[in-house]
Amino acid sequence: METAPDVARLRALFEQPGLRWIMLRLAERLSRGRPLSGLIANAQATAGERRALDDLLGRRSTTGSRLSLELALLEQTVISAGLANSLQDAVSACLGPIENKRALAERRRDEWERLLDSARRRCSSRDELVAWVDALGRDGTLKRLSRAEIAAASNLMASAWRVISRPARPEILLANLAAECAGDSHALDRGQPLATLCLRAIAVMHGIDGQLNASARRKAWAAMGVIIDDLSAPVLTFNLRAAAGSSLEQLLSLYRQQGQPAFLTYRQLQNRELFTPLDPAMRTVYICENPSIVSSAAREIGHHCRPLICTNGQPNSTAHLLLSQLRQAGAELCCHADFDWAGLRIVDHLVREHSAIPWRMNVEDYRAASGTVPLEPQPFTAMWSPELPDAIRAAGYAIFEEQILYSLLGDLKTPAGE
């Protein structure tokens, strides 16, 4: 007849310092999914531990530093003393339920594999997306983003599928898409787990790595018919002219009449053919890096200033959209920036992305000005002027646009009668 374990006696017995090691070894075995059979050993047993085990088993005193215990003998001793019906019951009585870590790990592996299998089936018609799922499982990204919580991972993958399977048309704002697919308007913000998963998928679907920089991120989402933000990142302009009858014609005309620079948003520039046919005054459009150049041009040249666009540092997506539209309409773009490494990168980017022509950005222009701000040498190659980076490294100082302001303004002023 089975009886309940005598918890009080068991704990009093195995909580003795000399026998405590036995219960800890048994708990370790159970946590690894191993049976309570065979031998356990204590290689560095104290005299007290040896004496306690000898007393428990009712045997003569033994000697030596190594103790071995046959678990079948221990179980028989426990049963005979009426302490428990089995050794496992004795362990549970002393320490409480022991979690089988091995079985738990196997269950979790099975759960993760079932989750990935489900995602693969969902993507089965798109080989590149199956590869996306495989990569998320292989490199641990999904576990990292979900903090190894299977429920969170399942929700992330379900939301990601809703995002990437959505038709690219009609277009939708990123925040609205996030609310629609994940119930959180910020779920697709940069750096969020869902955004990371989706950008990885877009990279294999469209070959655009949206995690490289802000411009690449916008291009990646645009490939899915998603607009990141059409209002908060405007581009500064002065004296631009839109095509007759276009949605920007009256707006830009009003700013020109008042001699004021205009900020244009991504939303305003989304309409097609804003500059087609190209106004004759827009055949050449100038680009600068710093807003102070636009301010000076508006103040000192006003109505007679050539069309001017300011990138305000690295061009944002709105600036890129505007420059792309101008190039498609047939405008020639001339670009200038500071003579420092950031400025050279801006010009290099505009040359490569929009076929812009460097404007006063050669060695002669650099050497014609004097600077005092030291500039640490950096590796850089300027395709439009290979000798320029060497000259800057040799001189060791930066030249900013404001230092050559009047040379720039001289180029921007429209000659009388033009």
C-alpha cells in the first residue's frame, strides 16, 4: 500500500550537511531527464559526509575521500524506513517539483520549428520569402527580436506577413499600415522588431536593404507602396518654378513674388510631372548644403537668384524626390557643399544618384580660400576631382560654404536681361 512521503522526516534527514549533496545530485539528474539509477559519486567527500552516509546505510565506517552511492540501495533504504514510496517521491518531497530542463528544451525546439514551418507554408509560393524565414531561424534574429518568447515571435511573424503580403497599391502611410497590421502605429518605426523583420523580407523581395540608411529605408518601403512620412522632412528651396497648371505653380509663384524661400514636403512632391514641361528659367538648378546660403541669396539677390535647393546636410528623401523629378524634366543640377569630408560625401552622392555637376568643388576653388578649422585626414576618393581629397589632406583644414559666399552668390545672380 502506497503512503504519502514523510516530508518532515525526509527534510530533516537530507538537509543535514553531510547528506545535502545527495539530494542536490538527484535533483540535477532529474532536471536533465536522467533516471534515478546507477551510481552517484562525491569525489571530494569530507569526513562528515562519509560518516553521515555510512550511518544512513547502516554499514561499517568506511575511509577515503571518494564516496560512491548505489541509487537502488538508497531507494530501498528510503522505502524500508517508510519515508517515501520511491526515490523520486523523496526528492519531490524535499525540493518540490523538479523541472526537466532537457524535456523543456526539446519542447521549446519543437515549438520554434512548428512556428517556422507554419511561416514557410504561408510563404510557400515565394521561394525568396521561404529563404527569408529560414534565415530568421538560422541566425537567431527571430528569437532575439521576440526575446525568445514563442507567443511574441508568432505575433511578429503573423504581423510581418500581413505587411509584406499587402498589395503595393493603393499607397499607404507607414503609421497607418502599422496600425492596420499590428494594432500599433509605431510598430514599423525604425528599429522596432516588426520593422526589422519586414525590411529583411523587403530586401529579398526587391533587392533593397532598407537597414543601410534613411534613404534606403524610404526606398524599401516605397517598393511596397508605403510612404514613411510625407510632411515632417521638407526640403528648402528658393525661386523654383513649377510647370504651368501643376499643383505647385501658384504656390511657388507666390513665394517668388514675395522673395521668400519655400519648404516643400514629400506630400506636395508626390504628384507626377510637377516640372514638365520645364520652365526655361529652370534649365539649370543649383544645390547648396547650408540654409545660410539660401538666406543670403534671398536677402542679397532676391528675384534675380537662379533656382536654388538646399540639402541641409545629407539630402533627405524629400530632396531626393525633388531632384529626381527635376532631372526627369530635363534640368541640369549643379551642386556645392562644404570642403570637408561630409561635404565631399554629399557632392559624391548627388553626382552618383542624380548626375549632378560639381559647382566650385575643384582643387582651385579649395585653394582659393583660406581656412582655420583643422580637418583630420580621412580616406576618400572624389571621382569628379581625384586630386581634391589629397589637397584637403595636405592642407589639413576645412572650407565652409559661408567662407566663399560671394563667389557662390555671383554664380547665382541672373545676368541683366536674361
